[in-house]
Amino acid sequence: MLETTGIPSLEQVNSSFPSMERLMQGPVAIVECFQRIPCNPCATSCKRGAIVPFEDINDLPNIKHETCNGCSLCVFNCPGLAIMVIDYTYSETEVTFKIPYEFIPLPSEGDFVQGLDREGQYLCDVKVLKVQNTKAMDRTPVITLAVDKAYLKTFRNIKVVK
Amino acid sequence: MKHIEILIVGGGPAGLCAAISAAQSGAKVMLVERHDHLGGQLIKQTHMFFGSEKQYAGTRGIDISTILTDEIANSENIEVLNNATVLAIYEDGVITLEQNHKYIKVKPERVIIATGASEKSLAFPNNDMPGIYGAGAVQTLMNIHGVKPGHNVLMVGAGNIGLIVSYQLMQAGVNVKAILDASPKIGGYLVHASKIRRMGIPILTRHTVLKADGKDSLEHATVVELDERWQPIPGSEKEFDVDVMCVSVGLSPLSELLFQAGCEMKMVREFGGYVPLRTEHLRTTNPQIYIAGDVGGIEEASSAMVEGHLAGLAAAKSIGYEHPEFERVYVDYNEQLEALRAGHAGDHIRAGMSKALIKEASC
Ligand SMILES: Cc1cc2nc3c(=O)[nH]c(=O)nc-3n(C[C@H](O)[C@H](O)[C@H](O)COP(=O)(O)OP(=O)(O)OC[C@H]3O[C@@H](n4cnc5c(N)ncnc54)[C@H](O)[C@@H]3O)c2cc1C
Ligand code: SF4
Ligand code: SF4
């Protein structure tokens, strides 16, 4: 499926998620990178060693969710835009997602934007909590969104209509 | 006639790194580039690169170009000729070039050919209609000249270039209707495919273009699904209303100069066309001539840079300029190259290399 459509399967998505126990402890990175390619910035950017340093540059990223503190450094360093950070503890009903977003116009804090799934289909409107675009991010802004917990495994992207 | 120690043809990542390493070894270098700017393909790449830190992974192609050209500008051993095209290489080692309508003859001791590649085209009725471009042309329009190629695009080819150019088109506010590929699987990196798919762009594998139509320029494209034997399935035709079709079905090495120079050439499918036989030091069967980058086999900027360094070091050494830390850096670059080609993505490169590599003694 992924190889013919670009859409990861539910099993692949599940395999990249940490346990519910870890989700309950706060922000954590989800890495959706399922193919061996010569690439390693996720591992070299992670200061905590939560993405285990690669032996071979073609290794698949191996993330230790217990060591990850959700700092988001890997989110804007990954050239495949394959990583997001989620915080399941944000509220009773909502989870936050930090996703990389390289399009203009950028949303503004407080906006509601369209939440999309891994096929680009509309799920629900989501609220923009934060827009970070620092020099260190090198033109890959990171957007923090509050999303209904029902969409934990399906939310993946946004569309900004201004 | 001007005497030159090392002449480098092409100012892309391979040529830039060749110049840097040859100059660091102590050789006097002339770097010739037919465009008015250095950087080759890099200056069109606004996305972050893959690879490892040593090849600037995570940095955008355009910024890698700036890092390298700054280094060139600071080297006293490198003379850069922009807007200069190498026209011919003669049997006696004389090379002719054209710059601003002036015809220049030079006689270098060594030449490093780093001319890169050109785009392949696709045969279908009306494929010469205005609105049908190569992906490279679309990238040049958008990212160098700031011109939108049109409104609605059909991308043909789901390799990395097709995927990345689709993403860049979307960033420029152009609507990409679909990405087609005749093969049963997406050829480019799946992380790229996923980031495009989640913007709602369908990727249609096992599909090809049947024909293009329009009055004065492209208005519709008809595509068709292919069966297991790559034959069109009758009745599966789909129409797309598009004013741009972007063809990205592969590159082939720009190796004419190497043919002229009498280098022994071989058709290597994995490398995209005719490439020169070369030793592990990137020397061709013409001992005056070395190669680096896509001209020796279509690969990546990361490996083009590493090959450039290796060719620069080896060419300089062959005329008596040994880099102060030759052993260490040479081994390090070779290890980088091996690592880049080690994985599944490097399968075809290793296969191609086994056909194009020759022993040092035979040249
Ligand atoms: C859309 C796209 C995305 C890419 N993304 C990546 C990526 O993420 N990571 C990666 O590693 N690689 C990527 N690449 C591949 C990478 O750009 C090429 O592999 C790399 O540029 C090859 O370097 P090169 O120096 O061999 O050739 P080029 O960059 O093509 O440079 C060749 C230079 O030679 C000059 N030249 C040619 N003939 C002559 C002549 N007769 N006289 C004078 N000058 C001449 C040309 O003008 C050109 O400047 C991408 C390529 C494309 C098109
Ligand atoms: S979020 Fe921070 S700690 Fe977690 S994997 Fe990414 S870089 Fe490492
Ligand atoms: S940086 Fe991103 S694309 Fe590269 S290996 Fe890590 S997760 Fe995969």
C-alpha cells in the first residue's frame, strides 16, 4: 500500500506509536519512516540519544519513546518531514500535534484550520495553538495544533484556507 | 595557448568539490561553467537534503551551493570561468571553449569532467505541445526565475525528482492534479511520497500518458492504466484538465565530451545511459581525464560531492600535488561513498559500478 500510494497502512501507523502508558506521560515523537534510505538527520539532531545513533546510514530510525522528551528538534531537522510530536495529556478531550509545515500563508495562533488525514482528506477543524519559525528551524516552521482525541491515529496534516 | 594544471568542466556539486580538493592539494585549477552561476542542480533545490552530516544532510540544496561557492571564492588556486561552455576535447589534449563569443583554447594536464546529466523525454502523441515540460525546466522557471509554469499540473514520474518538484509546485501555489508512474511501485523515497499524498495529491502507479490535446497549448491529458505486462488496459482511460504536464522519467549522463576524448564508453542501464569505464580513482581510459558526479552514472548530490573530492585529490596527486593529509581524507571519502551506496537505495548503483569499474593497470 505505502509503496504504491504513499499512504502508510494502519499497522505501520500503529507500529510507530508508543504505548498508552508512555502517551499518558506527556510529549513524545512519532517517527513514520518505513524505508531504508541513506539519511540520518533525525538521529544526529536528537541531543538525548532517543533516536538511537545509526550504525549504517541506511538504518531505519529506532526511537526509544521512554528517552524522548518531545523537544521537537527532530521534527524540523528531518528532510522527509516524517516526524511529529504529540502530547496526549494536553486536555481531557484534546491531544496536541506539532507538525512541520512548509507552506505560505502560515496560519496564525488562534486560527481554526482544516485537519487532514494521511490521504489528505478532511477530518475536522483544528485549532492552531502555536506557530514557531525560528532561525534554527531554517524555514521549516513547526505548528502546534489541538485535535480531538478521536483523531489520534488519523490526523496528520493541515490545510490553511485564508 | 594557455597552460593549465587541472581543468574542471561543470560547476555543479561534483565540479565544485573537485575544484576544492584539487586546490587544497596545491594544484592550479580552472573551473568552467556554462551558466552565469555556479551550483548546477543544487541552486534549484529548495528542499532539505538527505545523506549524512558530512554531505550537509538536513541543509537545503541552495544553501549547500552557497557553502561550496564561498569556499571556491576564498581559494587562490581556483580561477572560475562562468558563461563558458567547453565545446570539444581533441586527441592531443587541447580543449576548446566559448565564453562571451570568444573562442578559447587551453591545454590542461588533467581534466575532470563533471557535466552532470540531461532529462529523458517520453514518447506520446503531441508531446511537443507548449505546456509540456521536463521537470528540470519547471524547477528552473519556478526557483530561478520566479515564474509559475501554469495553474494545473500533471506530473509524470514518481521518482524523487517527480515527487520533489510536485511538492515545490504546491509550495508555489500551483495545483498538482496527480502524479503518474508506469512502474508498479513508487520509485522515489516513500517519506516524500507520503508528504505529498497527505496534501491530497493522488499517486497513480501503473499509469502512463496516452496523449495530450489542446488548441494552441496543452488543455487535456489522457492517461491509461497498465496491466502486469505494462500493456494499456482498455476502458481505463482518464482525462485530466491540465495546462502543464511535467515529465520526469529519468536522467541520462551528459557524456558527449567523454566520447570525443576517446574514453571507452559502455551502456550501463543502472546509470541511465552511456558512461565511461573508470578506475576506483575515477580515471577514465584516457589517462588525462577523470570524472565525477552524474556524468559517470545518475546518482545523488551527496555522492557527486564525495566523488568530486576523490577525483580532485587523485587528479592532483597524478601530477605531483599530494594533499597534506592524502591518506586520511582519501580513505574517509571512500568510506562515505561506500556508506551512501550500502543500502537498498544503492542496489542499482552497486550493480552499475560492477559493470563500469576497471582495474588501474588497464588504463
Ligand atoms: C528535483 C531534484 C531533486 C534532487 N534532490 C536531491 C536530494 O535531495 N539529495 C541529493 O543528494 N541529490 C538530489 N538531487 C540530485 C542532484 O541534484 C544531482 O545528483 C547532482 O546535482 C549531480 O551533480 P553534478 O555536479 O554531477 O551535476 P550538475 O549538478 O548537473 O552540474 C553539472 C554542471 O555542469 C555544467 N555543464 C554541463 N556541460 C557543460 C559544458 N560543456 N561546459 C561547461 N559547463 C557545463 C552544467 O551547466 C551544470 O552546472 C536532486 C535532483 C533534482 C533534479
Ligand atoms: S523529540 Fe527531541 S528527544 Fe524526542 S526524538 Fe526528537 S529530538 Fe529526540
Ligand atoms: S531524518 Fe527523517 S527521513 Fe531521514 S531517516 Fe530520519 S526519520 Fe527518516
